[in-house]
Amino acid sequence: MNKFLKVTLCYVMCFIFLLMMPMKAVAAPEVDAPSYILMEASTGKVICEENAQERRSPASITKIMTLLVIFDHLGTGRVNLDSEVMTSAYAKSMGGSQVFLEEGEVQTLETIIKCIAVASGNDASVAAAEYIAGSEAEFVKLMNQRAEEMGLTDTHFEDCCGLSDSDDHYTSAKDVALMSRELVTKYPQILDYTKIWMEDIIHVTNQGTSNFTLSSTNKLLKMYEWTTGLKTGSTSKALYCLSATASKDNIDLIAVVMGSPTNKSRFQDAMTLLNYGYSVSAMYEDANEDKLPSVPVKGGILDELPIVYKEPFRYLDIAGSNLAGIEKTISLPEEVRAPVKRGDAIGEAVYKLNGQRIGSVSILADVTIDKAEYKDYLVKVWKLFCRL
């Protein structure tokens, strides 16, 4: 073999070797906050974290749960955005961040939500709590009940606005991300309020009428173009906290930082996390709009069961995988036995990447089929006879 061929072969072998080497991972983000987490909202996948289950004082990011409980009640129909909320003397007395509601002042619940979501009004938070539950104490019970239902084992609230310095008022970065995810995915309309930078409200009191400008405490709205929300918080005990949401390239991220040393660093930390997330993430989505075959029914008033997917499928990849290699397999029974209720799980669509299961979507009955009785069989026989 001549020298030219040897050199060429050497280059080819080196090239093949480089191709076979695993890609070097993007360096983990460097942030000042001692506790943080980065999560994708639609899938709940954690991209990176540090001390995310460490219990810490949350300050005003407490209000994420306050807003969640408010929207839960809006969903019942018992209250609505036009409901009138009256400010009590106790609500007016709240210190810290406030929108200067006066005792006896009436605002719509929607305005109160803006005061909480935009300006982090402690007075507005207590006014809403009293309106919904009768007192702040009863509302806090609802907050803790909601946290328990969600499995937030590192969370306990003592008030609805985060002013408390009690050691019994705590949460973790992970739990904040989970309650943030619940809020923005179940009630995406909250983002209509958390995207507001400035907006005027009108105070109508015994002293007359005046305008007041709500100014967002979330400076990311001006610092990071993909920001959609969500909530800031700071006290001498909690230091500087932030749950930041952003949306880019069909990927919705939640970055939570707790205990940042300065106001500026918490926003920088959040941007660092979000940029990292978007640099390593790719989303696979199957809308599941293809038509599924019906399933034979045994012993029912109908012989065929129409079925549907429960939901679309989304998978977040952070390993640089070739998502074109994802395979989908439909798993269905040969038949089902009546009775069947609409919404019953009948089968599933299973997704695999490189032979490994990465998720599934349930396939549900699209109608209710009762068990056939004697008269139903007579009708079936008659219909069959008529076709002859």
C-alpha cells in the first residue's frame, strides 16, 4: 500500500471514529441561586435541577397557589370575573407590595386578579381570599388542601400572600414548578394577566375616584422576549425568588429560582436556565388525529364501538436523539364485552425510541354501549331479516 492510500485510510478511520463518539453534552447552567429547577410545562419533564426539594421560604411566589385556588373557584361557576369583591379593614392593612385598596372599596374579581398577577398586591390577595372562603385562614386551608391533592410534600402555607416569616410557611423549587405547571396548563388564561407590563385600575372610594397604575414586578417581560409570566417574590428571609414561564418553538418552560442573592441575579438566573433549556430541547408531538378502527362488542346493543385517543402525545428530548425514529404502535383488544361507558380505557398507543418505551396515550370508548337484553336481540334479528 502506497503512502497516499495509507494517509487517506487514516483520515477515513479517524472520521468514522469521531462519528461514533457520543456528542458532548451542553455544559450545565451556572446560576447563583442555591435552589432551582427547569421544567417543561406540557410534559412535566425536568431538564435540570439543584436542591430542588429543599424547603425554603417562598415570599410572594406563594401567590401562585393563591391564583390557582381562585381559578379553581372560577371554574365552579360560583364566582365569575365580574363578581364584586369588597376590601376589608384587615385586607387594607397588609404591608409589603400593595395596590392601596381602601376599606369598603369594591373591585371586580378580574381586577383583583390583575392586582395579584401584575403588581403582587398583598391587599388584593387577602381581599380575594376573604371573598372566596370567608377569611384568609379558611382560604389558606384550601391552599394546603390543594397542595396535598397535588402531592406537594414539601409545601405548607401560613398565609395567602407570602408575608409570613414563620418556619411553617415553606415550599420547594420543585413544588413551585409543579403548582406553576398546574396553573398555566389548566388555566392558560392566567397568562393574559401575567403578560401585562402596565395597566391602570380605578379606585372608587368615599374620598373620590383616582387612577392607579399596576406595574409588573416581573422584569423578564422586558428582558426576555419569550416570557409569558409568572411570579416574583422577595423578603429578607426568602431573599429573591422567581417562577418564570416562557414559550418558544412550541416548547413551554418553567424556571424556578429560590434564594437568589440579589434582585438582578434572580432574573439573570432565570434567563440562564431558560436559554439552557431551549438549547438542549426538542419536542416531538403527535396530534393523534388519525381515525381509529372500531372495536367489536360482545353482548351489547351495538356491535361496534367507536374509539378515540384521549389526547395528543408530546415528548421532550434533551439528549439530541433523532426524533424521526420514534415508532407508534396501537394496542387494542380483539373485542370488548358490554356494558361499556364513554371514556372507558380500551387500549393504548405506545411510543418507542430506539426500542425503548418513551410514553403512551390511552384510547377511550367514544360512546356508551349498554348490555343487550332480550328485546334488543329481537330487534337485531328483525333488522337482519329485513336486509334479506
